[in-house]
Amino acid sequence: MPKLDKFDRAILNALQDNARATNVELADKIGLSPSPCLRRVRMLEDAGIIRGYRADIDRRAAGLELTVFIAFKVAHHTRDHAHEFQQALQAIPEVVSCYMISGQSDFMAEVVVENLAAYEALLTDRLLVLPHVTDIQSNFAIRSVKTAGPLKLPASQE
């Protein structure tokens, strides 16, 4: 993993603000010429720090009215069981994020669907039959306060 300097951090912050900026706009914003700026962006991509670029879609405007946070308990804590569960969950497109967590549950997933009927179908047809699941608890979002905000990058150690 490359050590990030102030220009790398400036690139990351600028791209979080506007990933559609041209290389010339990006270079101008961070105070580099276009060639070194492009090299740095490619290095950040190759290192996996920049994982990709995508549109930030308004869920409600796209007809996705319901966000559900689901806590899963998995039976018999083994590496194989956790791996099987994770693979099965990754194959469900309605699951937009998932974390292995500590506490009363083992995993926490964020699911986005059209409405309660769609969630009921997802729950009964796909989630309740996931491998090794012993308990599922659903929490419904009432209102979105902040989603997918930009990352606050740690200060440079230079």
C-alpha cells in the first residue's frame, strides 16, 4: 500500500466531491500539472485505494422506498460457515452493504427495496434460507439523514 502524501489526499478528496472531474480540472484544483496528476490517479486505482466510480442515485426517486438494516446470527462460528454465508449474501443485489460485527449479532446488512411487500418476499424467499442463519432481526429506516458521505481521510504524516 503506497504512502499517501498531500497531493494523493487532495486527489481523493476532490474525486469524492466530483468523480466526473476531468484530469485537467482535477490537476488545476490540487495544484499539479495534468501528467503527474493522471499518474497519481492511476497509481491510486492500481493500488486499490480508488476502487471505482459510480453514480450517487437518489433511492426514493428511483422507486426504492424502503431501507432495512438486518442483523444476522450465524450458527457454529467457523470460518467455512462465515464464508458460505458471506458468499450467499453477496449474490443478493438488494444487499447494498454488509459488515461482520461484534455484539449480539454476527453480521449487519443494509438492504434497499421498493416497499414492504418486496422486503417480505426477499425475507421469505432469500434471507431466511441463507446458510447457517439462526436469527434475523430487521430494523426499518424511517428517514435517511446521511448516506454514503465522503470519507474523512486521516491527516498526512509528513
